[in-house]
Amino acid sequence: MISFYPGPSRVYDQIPRYVADAGSTGVLSMNHRSAEGMQLVKLTTRALQQKLGIPKSYTILFTSSATECWEIVAQSLVRDTSVHIGNGAFAQKWFTYTQALRPPGEFRKLDLETPVPIITTQAELICLTQNETSTGTQVSMETIRALQAANPHSLIAVDATSSLGGIALDFTAADVWFASVQKCLGLPAGLGLLICSPRAVERARQLQEKSHYNSLVNQLAMAALHQTTHTPNVLGIYLLYRVMQAVSPIRTVHKRIVQQAQLWYAFFEQHPKLKALVQNPEVRSHTVIAVTAEAAIIKKVKQEARKAGLLLGEGYGPWKETTFRIANFPALKPAEIKKLMRFLAGLK
Ligand SMILES: *Cc1c(COP(=O)(O)O)cnc(C)c1O
């Protein structure tokens, strides 16, 4: 079965070999406070900086998931208010978790075709979902930069769970970026990355929020020692390190992903029954393609695809019955994508 699910998604072919290497080289029982453990964290950090273009001045933290990052950002970087802008289930969930911790937040819900507006706000934190996995929409780097310019006193936090590792992100445009690894990074689940600008670090230090095991100030103190507050997913970090060593620089990956997305959207322009869910090219995602049709057709496509060894992503929330989603992540091979295109082209 080839998985086009946008998370957990197809992992790189090399993963089983890397796991075997982890067994034979002692990584599986490695102590995260040992010299080897700290060295692994250092090397992984360096590989992430080099391959993804993360500025050296930004701090990279290892968490367990993007969901954990939602809570860390809310508890440790917001005293009073945050504003969340988005159109889908993940942006909504982030807001819900934030509200439970810091109630006066605000959610500006957009419709699918509307780009994120350049608002000005008094809120301490602006929260954006760069790639909304549930709807197949994305926020452009220009928009994030414009929001930053319009709100010099607010921090900007960006959920890049289904785009980090697939498209080039301008990390300088925001203060916090995070992702989990089982989507665009092509790794097994159980690890998250939280990337903080010097301004975010400064803000965490000012707020001194320390009521949680994963409070940001505590994590930053441990990161300075190349350690974590708790025992991390050492195998996950090792696999990430190996994958980051093997992949091309993000500019190269970005080009391939954008071209492939354009092929997908052109394909659905031509298709007699299936259409892209999002019509506005400005907000269409490069890494998650949402496809719509009548519920009966969607159901049949998913069933027949499964029989053909192709696993499509289910629709999400209000689009459950009338959409499916296709991951356009780097671990998917051109031959696999061709196979899915041939299958969808041959639908009766
Ligand atoms: C999948 C996803 C999450 C949640 O990731 P977990 O690893 O389950 O915490 C958060 N945000 C977005 C945009 C996602 O796609």
C-alpha cells in the first residue's frame, strides 16, 4: 500500500535501515545526558540548520508533538491575549487549547478562499497555521512578513507541521515555528520540533512561566546544554539526523514540491469528476492537495484506490464526505505519484 495520507504519512524508504543502525550502534539505549546524547543533539541541530535554512540565532527544541507545541506556546509566551487566524480544524484546535490556558484569545475564522488579512492587533501573540492540513490551504511568506511589519510589538507563532521539510520557510518572518515529524519530514511519529527566535527566547525569559514540566524557560535552559527537560525520543532524533543528512537542501526540495503541486492542480482542472477543493491559487497548499466531488464519487474513489494499493487521506471535519486529501510530501516518489495520477485519470 502506498500511503498518500497527509499524516502519519509515507516514511522514507531508508527508515528501517536507519532503525537497524540505531540498534547496532547503541542509539536505542543511549542516555540523553551522556556525551554521545549531547553530541547527537548538536549534530541534529546543525543538520536542521543547514538543510532547512534555520538561522543559527534561532533555538531548536525537541518536543513530543505539534500538539505539545500548541500548549507550550500558549502557557509560556502568552500572559493575556493571542489572536488566531485560520480556516480549518488544526487552527481551531490550537485556539481551543490556547483558550483553555489563556481565556481571552480571539479566533478570526476565514473562509477557504480568503488569504490571511494583514491585521493590526494589540495581542501579544499572532498564531498562524502556515499549512492547514485539514483544508489544503497555506499562508504565503509575504503575508507572514507583512503581518510582522504591521505588528512590531507582537510575537508571531507559526504551525508548519505539514510544510516544514517540504517548502522553503523564511524563519526570520516569525518568532516561533513548530512541526511534528510524521508529515512532511517523512519520519515515524513521536517527535516535534519547536524553533524559537531570539525575541521569543527573550519573551519567555521575561515571563518566567515555570508551572509545567515543558515550560519554555526550562526547556531553553536545558537546550543550552544540548539536553532536554525530560527523556526525549532519542531514536526519533537519530532518525531525523540521518534523514537530514540524506535529503537535498530545502531550496531543491521546494522546487520539486511546487512543480509537483502545479501538476496536481493542472490535473484536477482537466478531470471530468474531481476538482481541487480550493480555487484561489494564492491560498492553495503545495504540500496537501484537497480534492472534492459529490459524496458518492469520493466514497467510490477511496474504496477503489485502496483496492489498487493507494491509500488516500480522508476528508476532514465538514469536508469529511465530499473530499479526500493527497499528501505531496518529499518522501513520495515520482513513480508513486504517477501511479496515483494514472489511477485517478482512469476513473469511470
Ligand atoms: C497533524 C497536525 C498537528 C498535530 O500534530 P501531532 O503530531 O498529532 O501533535 C498540528 N497542526 C497541524 C497543521 C497538523 O497537520
